[in-house]
Amino acid sequence: MANKTAFLFPGQGSQFVGMGKEIYDEKPSVQHIFQNVDEICGKSISRLSFEGPMDELTLTENLQPAVTAVNLACFSLLKEAGIEAEIVAGHSVGEYAALFSAGVVTVEDALSLAMKRGELMNREAIKNPGAMAALIGLNIQEVLEIVNEAKGNDILAVANHNTEQQIVITGQEKPVTRAIELAELKKAKAIPLNVSGAWHSALMVDAVDEFRQFMEGFSFRAPECTMLFNATAETETDGDKIKDIMARQLVNPVRWYDIMSSMLSQGVTAFVEVGPKRVLSGLIRKIASSAKDLTILNVQDVKSLEKAMDALS
């Protein structure tokens, strides 16, 4: 029960120009992943990751396969080092690298799915403009009350429940603005996010069935380890049901706080963020602030890989 290791795969918001370049240069065994993403996307996603420019890298249709490729490369280095996890999860698009890590899909399939997801979400964001904001200092029930009061007949929802009191809302611009005002009246901190779409909201609904149909061409196997899914914060072993969960994820909230709480209750004592930056590491530190003897690591380059190997050996 105790002393389990979890791999956490980051999503949008963790990108930076130069991500993955060092491991590409120094670890030939992962170069095929970056070559695959370029071939699958029909453009040099690897160049955007390594060299930018940032505004082009951040475009959703580029960013989702780019982050997925870096996540997959970092995981591959951990696997080569013999470091394994009993439980995995990915944040939003990070779920596609998590699917590969759990043996559900292949590298190529994970990259293809991330590419298609990014294309569909970009299309819907152009067609249905929206906004997002982070609310800090309120619990989920308080935020849901604000959402219900602010949305009226418009579209507004919770996008990410990241920590107990860090929650992202998503939807049309007017109700998001109303929700920000209501949150500030409750002395919460409200931060409008610089995003190109209202992710995880009903504004993405037209992409759901199309993405579900796209996934019919892929084989989803039962996970080889425990995987907790964003849309349910629960496990699933049936491949077709996993496809449905991944389709619904486009319009459902990322239940990250519930996922992390579940991992802690299942005896996870080592968390390894597998991919660029340390966003998820920061979230688990907040969620598990009272927990003792936790190991929280990040693997995004050779130095951090060596540190993880030392800590987990």
C-alpha cells in the first residue's frame, strides 16, 4: 500500500522555448520521438520546441503535440533508467503521454491523438471564442455557487480543479467577467488567463463526437498500471470506455485535486513530474502541504533525470 511512485505528465502552460532540446542532443535513444512528431504533424514541431518562436509554439495545434513529444521523451529516459511508477496521470493534454506510459497506446498513437485534439480545439476556439480565469482562495463549492450565479443563460463552468483553493473557470467572456467580479467580492484572487480558447467547456462540444470518431481508428489496451483519468478521477480498464472518457475530457473539468488526493490516499510517497517545467510539482506541494516524507521530483533534462535516479534508486 505505501511507498508508491507516481508519474505526472504536464499539459498546456508548461511549455517553454528550448524544451526537449538538451535531451534530444544528448540522448539519441529519444530522437525518434521528435522525428515522429514532425512526420505526424507534417511540420517541424521539434524546431518550434527547441527554437521557438514562443507565439508560434503556443498555438494550440502546435503546443499539444509538442508538449506530448517532450513528455514522451522524458518518460522514455526514466524507463531506460529502470524507474517505474505504480500509478500515473496527466493534466489535460498530458493524459496522452500518460496513456503511453500505462501501455494503453503507442508513441505514434499518442502523438497522433494529441495532434488531432489540438487541431479540433483550435478550430472550436476560433468558432466559439471564450475566456478563462483562475480563482484563488475559494473552495470548489464556493466556486460552483459563483458559476451558477454568473452564467445565467450563457456558458460557464469549472475547467480545472487544481488544488483545494486554486480553481480555473472557463466559458464565454461575459459570464467569466461576472464570475471574476463575484469572486473578488468574496475577497478571492481572480486572474484572467492568456489563453486562445475556453478549454474544458461546452464551447468545445462540437469537437467531442468528431474526436470520438477519430479514436475509432486506434487500439486502446487495458492500462498496465493504475491510471487516474481527468474527467472521472477514477480508473478504467476497458479500452472503449477509455476512448469515451478521453472524448468527454474536452468538455469536462480536469479533476486534478481529486486525482492527487486519491494518489495520496493510495500510498504514493514519490511524485515525478515527467515533462517541461514544474507546474504540477508546485500543485502537489500545495495539496500535500501537511504530508511528511514526500519526494517530489521533476524530469525534463539530463540533470533532473540524474537527480531522480539518485533519489529513487
